[in-house]
Amino acid sequence: MLAPNTQSAKILKHLEAGNTLTSIEALVLFSCERLAARISELRKSGHKISSFRARLHSGKRAVVYSLATS
């Protein structure tokens, strides 16, 4: 069980609401500078989180995380 005010808990709640998340969004929304580490923690806790590479509107590439639907 995650403490309710941790970055990981906030990220999980965001993903559970059906949203996706990139590292830039995590920085802005949750002041999270290490999204991949938080995602790794969540995965180790048993949460099914999928990821894929996408090209953003700016032309840059980013990894996009979402809660796996299964």
C-alpha cells in the first residue's frame, strides 16, 4: 500500500483515472524528476503499467505510460 501523498501514489491515481503520462507531464503535475523510477516501483508493487514511445507535437520523442487494460 502506498502512502497517499507520495509521488508514486499520485502517479498511480492519475493513471487509474484513465490518463497517460510522460516525464514532462510528471514533472509539471507532480514535481517528479524520475518518472521511470516511480513506474518501476509501481510495477514491482504489482501494477500493470504499459509504455510506448511516441512523437510529441513538438517533434520530440517520449515514453508514454498508461495503466494496462486487462
